[in-house]
Amino acid sequence: MKRTIKYYRIIWLRHDLPAGLSVFFVALPLCLGIALASGAPLYAGLLSGIIGGLIVSLISGSPLAVSGPAAGLSTLVAASIISFGDYKLFLLTVIVAGVFQLALGFFKLGVIANYFPSSVIKGMLAAIGILLISKQIPLALGYDQPDFWRSGLLKLFSPDNFFGSFKNFNHHITRGAILTSVVSLISLILFQLPFSKKIKLLPAPLIAVVIGIIANLVFTRFASNFSLKQTQLVNIPSDLFSNISFPDISKLFSSTETWKNGIIMGLLATLETLLCIEAIDKLDRRNRITPVNRELIAQGVGNITCGFLGAIPITAVVVRGAANVDAGARTKMSAFTHGFFLLLTVLFVPFLLNKIPYASLSAILLLTGYNLAKPKLFRNMWSLGWKQFLPFIITIIMILSTDLLIGVVIGLLISIYFIVQNNFKAEYKITRTKINGIETEYIKLNSNVTFLNKVNLRKTLDDVPEYSVLTINGSECNFIDYDILEIISEFENKAKERHIELHLLGIEKVNVTAVH
């Protein structure tokens, strides 16, 4: 026992402690930035990071994944907070999302992500990236009113919103914020280039935040015209725990919207978590595989805790997980350590967080949005052909013009259409020849012929010319749907009238008179 404890202590000191510190530096600005993008109190993002680190990491079976607030949920969270008009009611949806994930985990439904086409998932993430960029542009330019884009991306361009928003926007824009955003964005881009990996000592988001703080201090001292207003800086209460909002449990069953939004949030969080887990497992040099159902239970417990403690929802996050792997983490203690450092920061140095400009956080989120919706992604989807590109682009357009759920559902329907269309072609094969001047057709049914093939098979049979010979071979089929047998039996009656010589091999005849 002593030897085991000593071994894990050495692993933690050599690998997981420095890795946890590195992930903390990545997570701190992202927790604040994603809370900002979600329209939630900034402390809610920090609490989510703490819960993801201290609670989810202990229950999860993943040695390297790190959980916290995710950019992919920010759009849905922002819309939910606005629609409820009360943050306490929104917290109920987070609890429902956690319960939904818990149920998926207990009933071993972690495979659910495998049933969503990758084109739709990529389209969903790209749309979230576009929305994220659109919501951060005003903040990057110095606008300190969070409701600038509250009506959604396309509704912004209605006459009432467009002229009203931009009239107010012109009064709030500040040169200092623009300069801070530009400098922060340049530092983030430079630290993503290959040459910077050799000299990088700190994570790029942390450097962007430090540059923003220094820039504002310089502006305040030497160029007061450029200095940022207090409303353009992060505001974390010194006594954080006295300001936390708690859910109004008495209203849990008062509205179906709470359950609808909660289940959508739970489903989206589940998809993002499972995609992240798959990506992080591929980065693991020890080839360890995360048990997905246990991960969903961990995420469910985490989100229920977030809902009860006033935090925004969490998922496993690729950015944090990848930073954890790059920093040389070995066990889940690195994720726990990052959560512990976040807790210490909130408890003992909240005054340092209040020096961070919103403009620096918006620069981080602009790059996060760009990474979700890179032009390279669009080119790649185009190169895969229409069957992949069409569901992808339609998902994006519908999410931007309606909402996340409608966009994803329509994208799924388009994907299902292509699946059905492929199924039509796959389950039977037609051969046409001419023997002694007589048209001869041979239809071979493949392994499983279902009702999905009805339309095409009926059209094929109707196209068979008069005075020809037709053979339909189903002898090698494992399954032929009753609908297909009915169509073939109906055609047998028509074939006599059209003078078609019909041969059926391995096909059972059914009584079709009851149908008429």
C-alpha cells in the first residue's frame, strides 16, 4: 500500500502537477470567456471549471480528458437564459440535462453518438463557431452592452434591430478596446504557428490575457483616451459565494420549456463529450480507452452539481484535454489539480481577475469560433461530394436562421434521405439483355430488401416492356419485407395482361386481394 501511494505521489509531482498547472492556465481565460459568450455571470464559468476538475475527474474513467464549460454549448445557454428571463429558472435546465446524461449512462446508451452523421455534427459545430464569432465582434470593438446580438444572427438585420443596435454601438466603441483586441488576437495567432512551439512556455490564451492587462495599465498611465472603462473589464465579486444564484426547484415542473431545453442541452453536451473523449483517446500514447457510459454518468453528476451551485453546463473539452496530453499528464489527477488551482484563484486572488479586459477574452473566443468553422473544413466537406456537403451546409444555414434543435433535425433528415436513396440502389441489381430479339430482364434481390425499396422497385417493374421475359431472383435473400412481396404479387397479375413472361425464384407469393 505504501509503495503504491509513493508511486502515485511521484507520478503526480513529476507529471500530473505540472500538467494540471498548464491546463489551469489554459482553462482560466476560457472559463471566463465562455461564461461571457453564454450571457451568464462570469463566476458561473469559473464554478463550472472547478466542478469539472474536482468532481467529474474523480468519477470519470478517462485518464486524460478535462471537463469544463464548452464553447459548443454557449449559443444554446445564451438563448435559454434570454428565453427564461431568470437565471434561476435556467439552472433547472442544467439539472435536467444532468439527469438526462445520468439516464443515458445507466442504461448504457453511450453509443448514441455513433448514430449521428459526422456531416451533421461538423455542421452543428461550424454554426456554433459562426455564432460565437458574431457575438464577440461587438465586445472586441469595445461595446459593453451584452444585448447587442440578443435577437440571434439573422434577426439582427431586421430594420428595427439593425439601425437601433448600430446607433447605440457607435456611442460605445473605444479605441483602447480595439487595440487590446488586435494585440491579443495577434499574440494568439503567432503562438499557433509552428515556430512558436519551440519557445512557448505558457499557453497562448494566458499570454493574450496578460498582454491585455498590461496594455490597459499602459493606456491608463500614459494615454487616458485609450484607457478602458470599468464596464469593459471582468467583474468578479470579492465575496463570490455570497453572490451565487441557486435554482428555484419549486418551478421544476411548472414549464415544459425547462424539460425541452434541458434534454436538448443534455443531448448536445453528450455528443460534444463523446466526440472529445474519442479525440483524446486517440492522443493517449498508452492507448487507453475511456468507458463511455461511465463518462456520461460522471458528466451527469457534474451537470446536476452545476445546476444546484449556479454554474453553466460542462462537457469534456478538446482544448483542455489536448493541453493536458501535451503537458505530459499521466493520470486523472492532472484534471483534479487544474480544478484545485481554479478554486484557489477564486478564493484568494479574485482581484487579479478583475483586471482582465473583455476585449482579450473576446479575442480568445474569436479564435475559438474560427477553429470551429475554419474555411479548410468547408473545403474538405465540399471535396467529399454532395451527400456529405449538403447535410453539412443545410445544418449550418438552418441553425443560423432558426435554432440549434431545428437545424440539427433538418440536417439529420437530409442525411437520412441520402441513406434511403443509397439503400434503394443497394438492395437489388438489374441486368438487361436481348435473346432472339426478345427483351429479357433479370432482377437479383440482395440480402435484405425492405419497404425503403418500394418506390424504386415499383418504378422498375412498371418500366418492364410488354412481350418480354422477366426473372426476379430472391433465393439468396435473408429477409424480404412483406411490402416488397406484395408489390411483386400485384405485378404478377399485371404481367399476364401485358404479356410478360414472369419467373419468380425463392419469392413467396402473398394474397393481395384483401388490399383492394
